[in-house]
Amino acid sequence: MKSAKEYLESEVNRLVSQARTITSAAESDNRALTDDERMQVEGLITETNTLKARIAEQDDNERLLKAIEGASAVATSEPSKGPETARTPGEAFAYSEGYKGLRARGLKGSWTTGPVELAFGRKLTDGDGNTVVSETGTGGGMFAITTNLRPNILPGIQGPIEQRLTVADLLGSGTTDSNTIVYLKESAQTNGADLTSEGGAKPPSTIDFDKATTAVEKIATFLPVSDEMMEDEPQIVSYINGRLVVFVRQREEEYLVTGITDVAGTSSSAGEVGGDNLFDALAAGVYHVRLDAQLEPDAVIVSPLDAAKMDVLRAAGGDGNYFSGGPYSSPSQNPWGLRRVVSTVASDGAPIVGAFNEGATLWRRGGLSVEASNSHSDYFAKNLTALRAEERIALTVFRDDAFQVCSAAS
């Protein structure tokens, strides 16, 4: 992870490279710069000088920190805090060099912490305490897919095991260092496998693929905080965890559910299996995923209203017992063996059944990045700080028929 100073230096190099590209193009054409090119170069030079001034500030900060450390004669028994020891995204930001340096020098003048990338993993457990889902947010070019059977949990932030299951937890996961994902999407298949005699010709099978491309999208937002909040480590940790990161994750969920719904089949209805309620509709969805995609469905996404309807649904006639066990029991989270994810993004009356882990992959370019600065608008004059979070993700759906939108209507 780059320090604030390294980030500023890389930005200077990038701006200088852009300016040189413009001037070199004019030189190769044996002409003077156009008015537009001259304005671009002058703007790049201005930005470069501003960044160099901030680098000088960072150098002063580092000298101040070294002086403070050298003057300290009291050893602390508290273990060293760094991003790698953090348990939440908020703690990772608070333990970063950018934030610690900012607190040491004070909120004077124009400043930024530089982007702090929060590479973290999450794990979820089943009723027996076995890990069933793990996710890593680290960057790099290596492709990695999570497993649903006791995977290795990588170092980093570990969320609590009671953390709410999300749509992202259901999908296969990968990392990328590109702005686009190019992949092959299965459109049709023919299974020609058959019994053959010894020495006989082997029957062929075929799979048709379509080339597909999806862009890596950026999800970002910022929230204003007071300078007093920025200087209060516990408060800023809580604010990042409770608001900023939550907003990004909510938009991520909307992106994923919309992307899956846009390609999912819509032929599953409760009437196909002789039923008339939501559980029967899910059974029809399971049937179609198994039949159409030849895959085993592993989860269902439902809206809060549909989840409530499932929780209070009772058997017709008889003693009228709740299917889920009633209000004093934990509602079943696994209808027909499917993991249930309750999402505010899902549409009422249209749960989505799918083979999520095999049918789609969520790609991440780097981790969640958090940066704070007072240079936005008139924030410097008002003693406010803009706290920004962003991430870059992409969704690839390899098998459209691995997902079914269900309906309780006959």
C-alpha cells in the first residue's frame, strides 16, 4: 500500500508524463503548441507545483514524527497498530500512516491523507461453526475463486461471524488489474456422452460460447465530517464503519442484484409445481436452474417483505403451525436447502434463485479505498473534512440460465 508521499510522487510523475506527451507530439510534427495544448500544459504544470508543495509538507511531517519519536522516553506496552492488525475498515483507516501523520501535525492548512486502501477478508460460518464463505479484497493480477467448503482465511480484517450475509458473499470472486473483463459466456451445450463399444467412435459433445466484455465500474461517495471528528480516532472509526462503508456496500448490492436480474430467466412460477405460495415458487426456480443450466442452485435473494411473508407463512388447515417455527424460533434461513439473502434491492414477489457461486463472478480491482481531505469546496474555511470511499468492481455472469426470477402467481 502506497504512503501519502508515494502517492503524491506518483501523481507528479503522471502529470509530467502527460505534459511531455503533448510537447513531444508538437515537436514530432515540427510545429508550435496550439492554444489548447498550451493551456493543457500550463494546467499540468500548476497541478504539479501544487503536488510538490504537498510533498514538501509530507517531508516536514515525517521529520516532525521522527523528532517526536526520538524525544519520547517512555515505552508503551500497547501493541503496534497498523492496517494489518485492524479488525474493521474504520480501524484500518485510523491505523494508516496517512491518518496517524495527520493527527501528529494537526489539521493545519490544506491537506489530504492520501488514499488508504483497505484490503480485507470476511468469513461466515454455518450452524456448526464451519466456515462456508470467505472473501478477499486485495488487489493484484492473480485470479482467485472462493470455495464454500472450509477455505483458507487470508490475513486482514475479519468481520464478525454474525455479519449479515450479502449478495457479494454468494458469488465467485476474482481480482483484476484491468479496466475491462473479457470472458466467454456459455450460450448452448450438447452433451453427446454415450455408451461406446471397445474401439468404437466416441460421440462428440459441444459447447457454444459468446465473447462478452464488461467494464470495471467505480462506486464512490463522500461524507462531510468536522475537524473535531477527524481528530477523534474512535469516532472516525465508528463513522467509517457505520456510514461510509455501508453506503458503498449498499450501492454494490444494487449493482449486483440488477446485473443478475437483467439476465435471469423469468419462467419459474409456483403453479408449475402445483403450488401457490413463495416456498412453492422457490421450488420451481430450483427445478429450472437444475434443468436449464444443469447446475445445482445454492442460494435465493428475497426482499424484506417476501422474507417476512415466508417467516409467517402457515400450513393450510390442521393446526396452522408456522413453516419457519414461529415468532419465538429463529426463522429458517435455508428454504429447500438454499441460503437466504434478504436484500432491500430485491423486488417484492420476485425472489431470485440461482447457482450463484458457479454462475457468476464478482471481480475487484484493489480494495476499498478511503481518503480524507479538507480541499473540497469551502470545507477549509468551515473546518470540515470530506471523507471519501470508493471501490472498483465488475460482475460477469457466465450462465444466464443459472438464475431464475420466481413468482408465487400460478
